[in-house]
Amino acid sequence: MNIRVAIVEDDKSVRENLCVLINSKEGFSCVASCPSTEDACARLPQLSPDVVLMDIHLPGKSGIACVTKLRPMLPKTQIIMLTIEEDSEQVFDSMKAGATGYLVKHSSLEEILEAIADVHSGGAPMSSQIARKVVTTFRKPIEEESTAVKLSAREEAVLVLLAKGYRSKEVAKDLGIGLGTVNTYIRNIYEKLHVRSRAEAVARFIQR
Amino acid sequence: MIDPLYLNATLGNFTNIVPPLIEAVKADDLLIYGHPAERSSLNTNSRDARQFIHRTSENIPIIPADNSHVLEFQYTANSFVNSKATRFRYRMKGVDTEWHEKTGERVVHYANLRPGNYTFELISATHQNVWNTMPASFSFNLKARFWETAWFYVFCAASVIAVVLLMHSFRLKLQHRLMKVTEQQNLAKERARIARDLHDDLGTSLTGLALELDVIARKDQGTGATSADLKESARKTRALAARMRDLVWTANPACDSIISLADFIEQLGDQFARGAEMRLRLDFPGNIPPIQLSPETRHQLSLCIRESLSNVLRHAKATELVLRLVICNDELIVQVADNGLGFKSTSKNGSGLKNMAERMNSIGGSFSCEPGTNNGTTVSLHLPLKEKAKSR
């Protein structure tokens, strides 16, 4: 069973070549390549891909807005952001919107495929900058009870190690747990971050 | 027939009088003419002329001007015959050209006198019209009120000039600041545009090119040599894209902060650690304050960090790399520490270290390279933040 990948990227050369390369690899198939947020929102819900590669900087509606829209329609799809410069602020916003990973565009094809396979098999990459931001976010006092999503002690321990630059494997070794468990923790953290920021957005909307 | 009268300040002796003798003159309650002993005939409150009146260098009494602008002269004459009918004539030299005459009332007012020297003259006559031939004469200097003095005019003029100058300099300063702000904004806009162009056009095109080379390499499976060449080209293109990313980072005004520097350091460290299979440990503050850093500062810092990392990679044979970011006491400290062989100064790496020291000096910071706590080497980059905060 191939991993079904969709690409949302405005640059034609990147989009088409990436699609060709993904198709040429065994175990991967590119089911859609969309040049814009509008196109992605129209086509991807029916296709229901396993993994979406999403450019952060899209003309018109940004990739982050696109994630916000797609996420409720595609709850099982993993979204990986593509960026040129690793701007932790934007990457963090993408995570809050529901993305579960990011890649620098000029990563090699092997790295891209590895990331897709990793995310598909339950992996969850998280850079230390993002981990730090998540810790800070969850330590902020909560204004509304409805947004009261908290991290468990274990999840917090994982985050603290990630913030120190530990890779997932090193976290597993340090905490004496399996890599799969670490990934589950990180997935949960992403999910809580997403739920919390969505609740916050709703609270903000109601307050207005 | 008419005896001349001797009217001077030392009155006292006089003989028989036909015209009445001017006894005393008071100006604004000050006895200015006459003997103090006789003041009772005028007003008991009179002050002693000699005691209270200041004098000019020419010994002319100075009469202080009061705010009413009216100078009052009271006078009296000693007449033994029908004193009520005593007639007076007065004139103020410098104001009056002719004598004015008054009968009965013994008071004269002068209003709006300009400050300066005056002489008040008074003569009297009996009802039979026998006049003094020598007037009782009193010279005085009417003191200028403070707003009539020359220094006050000078002061006013100076104040006006000062205010005008101040306003002008303030306007210039404001204009200058406005220009500077506009200039900075324009510069930031220009930098943002360059960053965007580099990012959107060149960066993406390079990535596209690398992928295209990958595709061609894949199609060209038959001849292994060409395929390897193409893969190498793709790798080089990706390296170019990575350099481009650094350039964009330096140029982009949105990255002018310590937060962005932290992102940059982490990515760079990750890149180096991954390549050398080192453990990477980050020691960053949990909450990085949004302190601005100038592009020049970021540029020099990033080059120093890159140089330190390359040194670790080339010389240290380390298994662990620690990147530390400390903000305390208005100072930013970036440390690159390894657990490798330790630091040996050779002529080759010596020039690299000198370069780093010069770079840090150029942005007002300092550089040090010391043995680490658990062997290895620790490079510290210190940057004072106080001036940055002020210039913001």
C-alpha cells in the first residue's frame, strides 16, 4: 500500500518535479499537486491523502490558512510544512493550525521521503525551538476554562528534553521508553496544542 | 526791592520774606527738598530724603518709580500773609516748556514720565504777585521700572531670539529624526523587498532546479557516471539554496531580533551536528525577550558562530556540541562548547580566532576562547545590549 502524498506549492518547477520524484519512489505515490490554497481546499477533501506537503508561503491565502481549513476536513491526514527559511514563528503557527512537521525546501529528496514515511508511520518530529514555544504556551495562564488543555507530566518531560536539543531517539533512551511511545507523546502534544489554540481562537471570537 | 531767595538744600537761614519761601517739596512721599525737621508741616510719614533716596554717580537723587506711573509733588511755602492765596508756578524741565500756575492746591501730578533726569522747579508769589526770582529747583533721576531698563529690553530681545532659535533647532531635530525614521523605514522596506525577491524567486528556483536535476538523474539510470554527476550538481544547488537562506535571513528586517538569532543558531548547530554525527545540546532561555538586533550585529554574530562550528568540526573530534544563549545584565552571550580535543593555538586557526575577535569588536562586543569545563573548548561571544535598547 503506497503512501498517498499531495503537494500544495505555487512554484511549478518544485511542484511538478517533486511529484515526479515521489511517484518514482517505491511505496510513494503523488495523488495531487495543487498550486494554491483554493485548489487544495477544493480537491484534497475527496482525495483524502495520507500526507500533504504544504508550502508556508502561498500567494493569496497562506499555507497556514490552508492547514486551518483542511484540518477538520482531513482529520487523519498528516500535514508537513515546506519552508525556505526556518522561521520558528511561522512553523509554530502552522503547528497550532494542525500541522505535524516541517521541512526545509532544499532538503534532499531522501530527507523529504524519510520525513513523509516517518510522519505516516506515526513519527512526530519536533525541533527544540518549537518545543520551547510549546512549553511557554502551556505555561501561560489560561483565561477561559474551556481552553484548559494541560500537558501531562510525561509529555512535559519529553518537551523539556526536546527543548534541550535531544532527538526523539535520545529522548526515548533518556526516559527509558520506546521510540514509538515518544512519538505518541509528541503527537498528543501537537494535538493538545492544536486544540488549545483552536479553543483560544474561539474564545477570542466570542469575546469580540 | 525783592530780595533774592536762597534756596538750597541747607535752607534754614533767611531774612525777611516777601514772596513766600518754598519750604519743602515732596515727590511721592519722599522729601526731596527742604529740611527733614520741617517735614511735619507736610506729612508725618515722610521719609528722610537723605536717608532713603539713592543717588546717582553725579549725586542726583534717584526716585524709584512706582507702578502707578504717576509722580506726585507736594510742596509748601512759608508765607506769613494770607497763605491761602499764595500762588505757585512750577515746571518740569525736560517736559514743560512753560511755567504752570496753581493757586491754593499744593500738589502737582506728573503721569507717564519716561525714566531719566528731570529738574522740578517751583516758584511762589504772594497774592500781590511778587514772585521768587530764584526757583526752588530739584534735580532728580526717575528710576526706570525694571521693564523700562535697557537690560530688560536686551533680556527680552535675547529671550525672543533664544525662543526662535530653540524652536528652529527643535524643528530641525524633529525633521532630522523624522528623516532618520523615514530613512530607516525605507531601508527596512528595501531589505524586506530584497529578502522577498531572493526568497521567492531565487530560493524557490534553486530548489526547483535541484529537484529537476534529481529527476534527470533518475531518468538517466543507464549511465552511472552522468547520474552521479547530476546528483552532485543537485547537491551543489541545494547548498546554494542553503546559502541563499542565510542571505535572506541577514537581509530580512523581520529577523532583526534575538528570537530569530536563536532560530538561526539552532538550525546551524543542527546542520553541523547532523553532518558530524555529534550530539547537539541546546541551552537557551525558555522565554527569549523580543530584543532587537541590528542586521550588522546579526551578520557578524552569525559569521562568528559559523566559524566556531567549523572549527569544532575540523579540529575538535568532539562527540557533543553545546550551544548556549544567555541574556543577563544587559548582555547577550552566545557560547559554542564542545567536548573534543581542546584548544591548541596554531598559526592557522590563530588567524580565524583573530578574525572573530575583530568581528565582535566591530559590533561593540568581545570574544573569548577558553578550555571547557570538561575538556574541549568553549567559545564565548559577548555583546552588550544596553546601547541597542537605547537606539531603538
